[in-house]
Amino acid sequence: MAIVEKTFRSGEVIIKEGEMGTTLFRLLEGNVGIYSDYGKKEQFRISFLKSGGFFGEMAIIEASPRSATVVAECSVKVLEIPGNELNSLFEEKPEDLYLFLRHLGNKVQLMINDRNEAMSLLNSAREADAAKKKSLFAKFKKLSNQYQPKVAGFSEPNAETFRKEFEKITDEGPGRIETYTKGQVICNQGDTSDCMYIVRGGKVGLYKDFRGNEETLVTELGDVSYFGEMGLILDEPRDTTAVATSDEAYVEVIYLKDLEEVFSRCPVKIDMLLKHLSFRLRRLTIDFLDICKDITTNYS
């Protein structure tokens, strides 16, 4: 199956929620609407996408059913890309690799924002009087509707998938492996830098307010773990400080300028990055849904 260009008329369904998919799409012209429960009484438009964006990628990254229905909102032109041809597209158009990573990074950032807003609403609901709760829940309902239909299909990411892929990684490519001793800082919260990291051995802790009065260990990472990718993809400040927590930690550093060369010499590293972003998005969504359940169970 080859990469093909297709056109759709206004109102035509391009992909359908619940179906298994083997292709993703690049929107070349026009706009599309992304819906949950399309055609039903509970139909809800999650978002819309303008030309230049990708959609349908989660089904091929994780081999899962389509999570939404995508409908042409005018006459549109798309590039349909089989999952097994994605690397071929990046080889032919290396600039599309970064665009695709930015697309996934933006989805992760939006989910982080929604999760944080839901947590803020939950905290406010715990403290609010009855009059204030009513307005909070109106805002919460608008925020949560787009995710609630996906509850049944969501499960924890499988770390074993990462471990199997990690075994394929060689030291090919321009990324360099650096050694850190216990307690040594790898990168600081608030810094900006166009690089990401792969833990190749040992342990790395991600801290909020490291060595401050409110120091908190957010998570500890071992082999197979990526971190700092949002700084590379979206050029955003680091939201945690990374610190070696084992006697020695071996960390590979990959810079944005080397991304295309990493892909050409060791594409599995990029495949793993895509899976990492997909898993992170799923983990954030699960967290969001847990917050939704807490609000609806205890406060509605």
C-alpha cells in the first residue's frame, strides 16, 4: 500500500471512531472536524484541524482502534500514509519528521493543560460552597465531555513494549552517552535547551523545586526512559530538574540539529520517541479521567 493523495467532499467521513486503522493522514487543504459519538444524540465536536496537521496517528503508533470520527468540513485534500510507510515519508521529507513530533508534542501539552485545569477544578470543588460549585461544574462538563466516551477503551501503557524496542538500539548516530554520578544534576528546572535524553543505564530522578523547601520527587526513571523531549520538540522550559539517583547513570543526549541523522542511522530511536509521546498522552488522559471520576462521584 503506497502513500496516496485523496479528496473528500464537505460532510464526508474520513475515519470512523472504533474502527481499526492502518493509515494516518496529513491534511493538505481545508478543515476537518474531530468528533466523539458522531451521528448520535451525544455527538460532541472535540476539536477541528486546519491544513498542515496530522490525524489518525494514534491508531498506527499503538495499533489501537480509532478514538474519534474525523469529518470533512469543506472540500479537503489529504495525504493518506500507511503506518509502514511513515519512515519512508520521513526519509523523503526529513522536515516532516519534526512537524510530526511537534504535532504529538502539542497534543501532549494540551492534555497537560486540561489535566491541570481539571485538577484545579477538583481542588476548587472541595473548597467551594454550593453556589460556586454550580458554575465550576458547568466548566468541568465542557472540559470533560471530549474525553468521557473514551473511558472504556483506555488502559495503562505497556512498558514491556518499550523494553523490547530498547533491545534493538545500537550506539549508532550522533547522540553521545554521558555518565553522571549520584546527586549530579543533568538538567535544571526552568532551563531551555534543544535536546532530549535517553536513560541507557542506572536511575534518574525528576524533581520539582530540587534542593528547595518544597522539593518533590515526581518520578524515577530507569532503562528505556526518555525525558526532556518537550524542550527539544516545543522549545519549552524544563518543568523538572533531572538528577542521577543511582551510583552511576548513563544518559544519551540528542540535540535537535542531529535529529535527522539519528533517524537515518538508528530509526528505532525515533520510533521509540513516538511511542513514548503516545504513551505519555495516554497516561495523562487516564489521570484526567480519574479526576473526572472523582468530581462526578464525590461532588456532582
